[in-house]
Amino acid sequence: MTEAKLKTELAVLLYEKQKLSMELATRLADMDRIQLQFLLGGRHISVNYNEAEFEEDLQTVDQSKAARQHGSR
């Protein structure tokens, strides 16, 4: 097993046991959030989603909308 694969497996295991946040798990696995969520979903592991992460996602959506509107002018 490669070091990268080992880190990914460790990140998944610790995330599943709620020992790592999504942010820390993505750092350990060297993946972005979407990649890790797809990996978790493929293994039928629920994504732990809290209010702070929801708020962060809303800000990201708002920033994305604003950037698209600004770029289309």
C-alpha cells in the first residue's frame, strides 16, 4: 500500500469515527472536499454536516453567484 493510499484510508476511518472534521480529513487524504465526499458516498459512509459547514457552503454559493454576475457584465 502506498503512503498516499494509507493516508486516504486513515482519513476515511477517522472521519467515519468522527475523530476528524471534513476539513482535516481532506488535508490528510490530500483531496478536495468533493473528492472525499464521493469516496465516502461510494463506501456508504454518511457525511457529517454541521451548521458551521452549512453556513460556509452558503457563503461559497453567494460568492460564486456574485462572481458570475460580475463576470457577465
